[in-house]
Amino acid sequence: MRKKYKFLFLVLIIAFVFALGLCLGSHFAALDGGVHRILKESELNAESFLIEQQLIETLGSDCGFSQDRLAALSEQLWKLGVMLDKESAEEELGEEGYNFLKRKFHLMQIKTYALYKKLEQNCGKEFDVILFYFKRDDPASRQQGDILNQVVNDLDAKVFAIEFGYSPELKFLEEYHEVASAPALVVNFEKRLEGLQEYEAIKRHLENG
């Protein structure tokens, strides 16, 4: 029960920080159209999904439809991550704009991560969800990313990649999951795995719940 309330508190923090990001977003309307457009679409889809989940809690609804919508949101974020990961992204957006959009992207990933938990609670559907903390220019993190790509392809797990220690407003989730270094994984919202994890080890943790 205590874990449930801690997760609710986490979602409330995410919503507050997310709302702050929306207010600040108006100052960056001139930034790269593609990145900014996908972020705005993702934010709107996430808010729509939250309303839908509130209806499920009160009226009941088609959980399969909700699952498809959340999968589409995850796909949007993946595309945005690819755009921000381009070598030319920081030069095209400028240092300030790039850092701002990257922070919003991380926050959007965290919010979507929490939405998977909410869908699981409302619909009784369990998903394989992995939170991946990495460091830039770190061989172990890069190797872990390659392994996770294989996990996604083979096991249909949902992976959210967060740069460890990137900014203060993201630190609350590191503290919540007690992540102190990278690479590190949080499997299905609870199981923390520190250090480089091989494919078979991750698969075993997913299969064992």
C-alpha cells in the first residue's frame, strides 16, 4: 500500500513539472518545427490519455484501445529521441534550445512511463517496461543500449532511456528508484539492476515478473 501511494505522489510531481514545462514552452516557439511539433503532439496525447483513464476508472472502457493509444505515444517519443540524438541537433537548435527541448523530452518520457503504470492498474494488463539510465560517451551505456534494442525487438518491451544526472528537475525519479550510477535499469517499475546487464539476464527478469 505504501508503494502505491509513493507512486501516486510521483505521478503528481510529474504532472506539476510537466505543467511548468508547458508554461515555459511558449518562450521557445521559434525552435526547430519538427522537434517542437512532435513534443506538443506528445503532450496533448498524454493529457488526452489521462482523461481517458479517468473515464475508465468511473465508467469503464475498451482497454485495448487505450493500449494502442499509449503504444502510439511511445512511438512518437522514439521518433523524437532519434531527432534529438542527431549529431547536428545541438547546432541546429542552439545550445539553450537543445537543452530545453531535451529536458522536456525526458519529462515526457517519464510521464509516459507513469502512464503505463496507470494503464496496468486500471486494466489489469501487465506490460514489460524498462527505465534505462545511461551516460553519454560511455561505452557500457552504449553497449547496454544495443542490448536493449534487441530486447525491444525480441520481447516487445517498452524502454525509456533517461540520461543520468542530466538536470535537477529529473533527479526526483533517480531518487525514487534509488539509482546512483549508470548504466542502470528499472524493470517493471520495481526491480533495480545496476551495471551492464546481458540480454539473457534481462530476459530472465522480465519472465520472472
